Amino acid sequence: MLNGKTIFIAGHARLPQGMAAKSVFETLTITAEVDSKYGVILEASCTLATAHGREFIGRLLKGMSLQDGIDEAIDAIQTYYKGKATNALIAALKDLDLHFKQIKAEHPVKQKQL
């Protein structure tokens, strides 16, 4: 769906000591393909060490709108993800949200007049 209606955003955070992914990555990254008009996360992934963890986070974030803020996504991570990377996931999500807000401020989507 590369038609100018989606954007790809990444958010980064430091990983805590003792995580399997720490041996491969110094930071945890959450990436998301986002609808540029409504801010809805169409697909998401992260650099957790296991495919299962990456897919879980992707399913957790899919369908949430960044325009509504990230409180719901943070609550979902805190409620359903029970691993060492909770704080890093939240920090990466906040970074991703910051990038989304910057993009929206620089390139506002023109709304059609009814």
C-alpha cells in the first residue's frame, strides 16, 4: 500500500542489561507503518529477540491511532507484556509518537472540504 497514504516511523530506546536482544542490539526499536491521515498503526514490529515477541507487540499496537495519544498503547504493553523490555518498549513508543507529531507538524494532511 505504498500510495502516499502511509508513513514509516521508527522509535528507539536503550535496552536493559540481561536481555537476549542486548547481545545483538544496543537499542530497542519499534517500527510502524502508519496511516498518514488518521494516525492508525497498520503494521508494527520491534527488535525483541524472538519472532514471537516481535509479532506479539505488532498485534498489540495494530489498529491503535497515534492521533488519540499513546496512553492506550502504553496501558496495553504494561498489561499484556510481562518481560524485561517493558520500559524500553514504552520509551521507544514515546519516541515513535514524538516522530509522528513532528511529521504531522511539518506536513499536515489537507482535509477535503465538504
